[in-house]
Amino acid sequence: MIVQVCVGSSCHLKGSPDIVEFLTAAVAEHHLEDEVTLAGSFCIGKCNRVGVTVQVDDDIHTGITRENVREFFNENILKPIKSERN
């Protein structure tokens, strides 16, 4: 799974460094280093007024914030990986 976090100027101002920090820690906490590739990306082209844009493989998610990044991780990264394992 490839997870790209927009680090362009707009997303940077909306907190992308915090999102990157959280995702890096969450991947390590769940020992997913061999299954998840985290990458920074310049503008993904789906900017919105609230939050950061994150692409998980081919799916683009907007509005990722410090407040909802844990839920985003659980639903869009952790859950699919667990279902693949079963």
C-alpha cells in the first residue's frame, strides 16, 4: 500500500507535518513498515478548505486533520491491511 501525503504549501499550512508525524508513528506502532510505504507528494490536485489531502493507492481523501487522522488511519490503512491478511 502506498500512502502519499500532500506536503504542498496549502496542505503544509493546514497541518501536513502533523499528519505525516502521526502516520509514521501509527505505521511503526502497528508494525506495518513492510506493508505501507509513506511518501510526501506535492499538490495532488484536490485541495479543499479544511485539512490535508492524502492518497492511499488510487483513492484520494481530502479534509484529513489532526482531529480525524486516527479514524482515517483505522478505516483506510489498518482495516484494509487486516482484511487482506484474513
